Amino acid sequence: MKVLTVILNWRTPEMTLQSAEAALREMDGIEGAITIVDNDSGDGSEEAMRNGVAARGWPETRVRVLQSGRNGGYGAGNNFGVRAGLPGGERPDLVYILNSDAFPDPGSVRALVDYLARTPEAAFAGSYIHGPDGEPHTSIFRFPSVASEFEGSARLGPVTRLLSHKTVPVLTAVDSGPVDWLMGSSLMMRQDVIDQIGLFDEGFFLYFEETDLCLRAARAGFQTHFVRESSVTHIGSASTGMKDWKRVPDYWYDSRLRYFAKNHGAAAAAAATAAHLTGGLIHRLRFRLTGRPPEDPPGFLSRMVVHHVKSAVGPSSRPQ
């Protein structure tokens, strides 16, 4: 099978080259190529990566750098790389989306290829994700729902136990098999399937795009599988800075609302926001009684409500 690996760069050129180096090592013996897409970083990333590829002696038939020309977000940047196909215009059998801060461990890419080869019911296959310290990252999830919005914002033991079958994060599985959706940092997809259901929805600037893609696949009768034998080291939030957010960016609210409205309708989106608000107020009341500050960034709930109301009366602006 021919594999096209796409790595999207946003102002992390050295890390992206390290990711490409790990991917290239793991693609030894596998037909295909790696496409690095610079998502209009505007900081010299493209030149730095082209120089880095040349310095390492990687042939363009195996590793190439492309410029998207605009920062349309995570989905748009990856779509640009997928649409470009393999060098020479060939069509791949499999597309492997790899984050620029993710580094395939030995045997990881081959494990995904082999799994899809022997598991025809699997359309997408994703890796076991862990940090540089070896600690597992949460990478397996259920599809979000109104109930999960309440549970996730309340963060209260009895509520979580009652709605345990609705919680979005799933404890890392021991065995490979079907799941709802997977973190997109290491996700391999059949080209035939994305030809049928479409690529990432570019209406999502960042976040929820892989959730939406896996849901579209599921509704079309395709499965997403977790592959425990494929292991990838992931730093996480290297480009977005999510770990240090003091204020949740507008595009997160945009993506969350788009996911619910697009896939479940306006009424369900409103119910999801109401459920999140109710759970969040319970969380704040409990923490106030214990003298601790809430775990959300300041103004999180009020901004969610304001954003929802504004989105209901007109289109929101999205930063580039």
C-alpha cells in the first residue's frame, strides 16, 4: 500500500523536521512519501524546513515541503497536503495525518498499515499516544452529546458515575478495536473512504475537526479503530499553547458550536450550551463552598453564552 504522510507546520519548523525524520524512519520499506505543509507561518518556517530537508539529503520524491498560502486552520492545512497527493500526482492508498509535535515510535507506522490491511471494516486507525515521560495521553473519545456536556462541566463524582456511558474521554484501551473517535495527532485513513465522505470540514478552524470527520465516517457506515500496537510520542499543544490558556480563544467556541449545530441541529446545540452552563454553575458552587477557584479560565461560562447568542444572530469572525 502507498502511504501519504501529511505533517502540518505552524511556526515550529525544527520540531516539524524532527517529526518528519521519525516518520521517514518508520516508513522505511513502505511505499509513499511525506508532505510537510507550512500553513502560512510567515516567520521563515518554509525556508527553514526546505533548507533542513536539503541538508538531510532527503529526496523530494520522499519528503517535500509545500506552502498552503493561507492559514485556514488545521483542517484546511491538512486538506491542502492530502489534495496534493503523492509527488508526481499519484494517488495514495492510505493517508497518514501526523502532528508536528508527534513522533512515531519504532514499528508504529507499519502497525497502522498492517492493521488496516487485515481489518477491512476499519476505515480509520489511530495510535496509542503517550508523552515524552511515557505517561499515556487521553486519545480515545466518545462523540459529544448534551449529557456529556453536563457531565464534563459539572465534574462531580455522582454525576460522572451516573453518566459514565456518556463521558467523552475514554480510559486508554488495552486492546485494539473500534471506538467513536480518536485524537488526530496520529491518524491513518483510507483514501477511498475520504474520497467518499470528504476531507476535514474547513469550517472548523481548530478543534472538533477530527470529531466531525469520524462522526461523518460512522454515519456512512465506516469504523474508526484504536491500534494499541502503534505507539507515538506526543508533546501536545506545541503550536496552540493550549496548556497555558488564560482565556479560551473564540475559535474554540466557534468549533464547539459548529459541531453541535451541524451534526445535531440548532435546538440540540442550544441544549448542549444550557447543559454545559448548568453543570458549570454546579462546579462553581461546589468550589466556592470549599474555598477553591473553579478549574475553568476566568469568564469561560459567560463567554460561552455570549458567543452562542451572537452566533445565533449573525456569523462570527474567525482569526487567521
